[in-house]
Amino acid sequence: MRYELADYEWVAITPMLPNKPRGVPRVNDGRVLNGIFWVLRSGAPWRDLPDHFGPYTTCYNRFVRWRGLVSGAAS
């Protein structure tokens, strides 16, 4: 799909993702990350995220959490 990561890109990114388990089992990181990229590249609001990426709230919440990790690492 146009905005989704290729397999080789996913292999490069996977080790950089946090893997601490939280209370509820995590949904597929690849699906969520592709959903985040879809919103960022398309410019669409989170609510317009196609269903095959999962709930838009999951993608948005993960984006906010990961964005905090990246900005904290850059300091």
C-alpha cells in the first residue's frame, strides 16, 4: 500500500520500538505504525484513519507516547 512500510524498512525499525509490556497485550506494532504514517503523510485527521489500521485512538495514543520518547532521546 502507498503509505505502508516495506518489509526491509520494518526490519530496520523494529529494534528501535519500545517493547515494555503494559497491562493489555499490545496490538500489532506494524499495523499501528503504518496507520500513523498514513495520517502523517495524507494529512487526514485521526478520525479518518481507515479501519484496517485498527482503532484511530490506538494509533493516536501510540503516536503521542512514541513522540515523547523520541523528543526525550533527542535532548
